[in-house]
Amino acid sequence: MRTPQVMLIARNRIFGSPDVVSIEEAPIPIPKKGQMLVRIHATTVSTGDWRLRSKNVPKGYGIIMGLLFGFKHPKYEALGTDLAGEVVALGEGVSKFQTGDRVVSNLGMKLGGHAQYRLLNENSATAKIPIDISYEQAVALVFGGVTALIFLRDKVKLKKSERLLVIGAGGAVGSSAIQLGQLMGAHVTAVCSTEKVSAVTELGIKDVIDYRERSWLTEMDKYDVILDTVGTITFEKIKHKLTAKGRLGLVVADLPTTLRNIWISLTQSQKVFSGSISENENDLQFLLSLCKQKKFRPLIGTTLPFDKIVEAHRIVESRHKLGSLVLAVSR
């Protein structure tokens, strides 16, 4: 099938509310040497997209965001930190992928997933999707799965038989963390809201705390690792809940907190970890392998068509979405 010359792309030419996002036409790019063109079938609207679109970033990161993504007007072509789709054209020298390959890519802050087509470099954080995994499943594991994996494996270094508490267990990162924590041999306790308890329980977690019914902060239990995926706590607030050498992972943290965490970790037996994560192909392949073996299931709360992207942004901005919000793009 011949590739068309025009595609749809979701742009926001100014920063602001979800209503600043509009779907427009744009020319489909042509792959250059080392590049491939992917027809996007699925992408997500993540908290990262919400923050970049609204300029609602943690304290201290405003100037950094402005330098990278624009002060008055957005520098990016389109939002979207991930994509799953089909390779439809190859530039000169591409050998890792072929036309027809089903791929998933972690774009990270390079963005551009909110469109019908995107160019990818052959050596980007891109992996082939196993035949029995859908585009929607593949793209849903990127943001939450990779973030949870890096925090548990590389930052807090979760060990077998340790006690892990995950705050925000019904979100994309939290729902991934509780599953990966169990696979790593930890005893997992999940904290979420009432309306998400059922979905979290269905992921195989037996110890689920509905924070509207119970206060885990006042209970006697201590944890080796606490992972806060929503940015609701501080070390000072919960250090009494950590064991003597316990570790706190803060997926969302402002710049002053991040700097203070370094000092805490240098001077105390309890440690605090935050900071950014990086994209790589190996993590995608690992998560896809777990998904193929049915050991890991990315939680998808909502799937919307591409033309409902404004509604998708509203749901994400409410900060109450379940799992990942997937956009079905090209079909």
C-alpha cells in the first residue's frame, strides 16, 4: 500500500488547558539515512504530556523546561512520549528493522507520538512487538513499565523478600511497580483510591489499602522500600515507616527536594531516590518478554480514538486516571 503524503498531527501552538490541543494536517516525513518511518497505531497521553502542555512542572524545573521546550511557545512538533506502530518505509542503511515490522518506541522527551506517522532512528529505544501482543498493550507498558522498572531495579534496588509499599498503585507507574515488585520477590502492599481497588486486586495484589478507608501512615507496619508515584509525600513525613536501612523512591519530586534527597542519602542510613530516567531498547524488550509470558500486564484504564485527544488530556489532568490512557491512532 502506497504511503499517503499528508498525515494528522496533534499540536498545541501555545501552552495552556487541554483545549489548546488541535488536530491538524502536516506532510508525512521521508526517512533519511539510518531512519525508518512508522505508521502509528497507538500512543498514550501521559502525565508528562499534561505537564509539558500546561507548563505545570515541579518547583525549580520551570527554567529548564523553558530552555528545552520553549518559554512563550512550544518548540516541539507534537507531544507523545511513546508510540506503537508498523514500519512502512526505510532510509538507506537500516538493517535492524524491515517494512512490516510491528514496533514500540520509548520517545521520552524527544516526543512526537501524537501523530499518524513519525520518523525513528534505527538505534533509538525501539523494539519489535511479539505477534501475540497488541499495539495498545505494547504502548501501555512504556511510560509506566519503564519508570517502575528503573526505580525498583536501579534506584532503590529492591531485593527479594523485602517489603514494598507502592503509593498510587492504580496509575500507570504504580500498577507496573506492584507487578514488577512481586516478580522480584518482594512482599507488596498497594495504596490506591476506592474506585481503583478492584483493578489493583485483579493484578494479583492481596494487600491493598484504600487510603480513604485506612491510613497506612498510622499503622504499625514498616517497609524496606516505599515508592511514591504521585508526589504526595516527603521523607520527613514517612521516615518513621521505613526500616533502619529503608529506601524511599519519589517518582515526582521538585528540584529542591531532589537536591535535599542527595544530602539525606549521604548523611543517613535511610536513603531517598528521585531524578529522571533514560530510555533504552533492552528495558522495552524485557517488559515485552514478561508481557508475552503473561507475567506482566500493563493496566489500560481508557482507550479513545485519536480525535478525542482533548478529552484524553482532560482525563489525565484530573490526576485520577486508571492505568494508562491509550489513543488509537491509525487503522
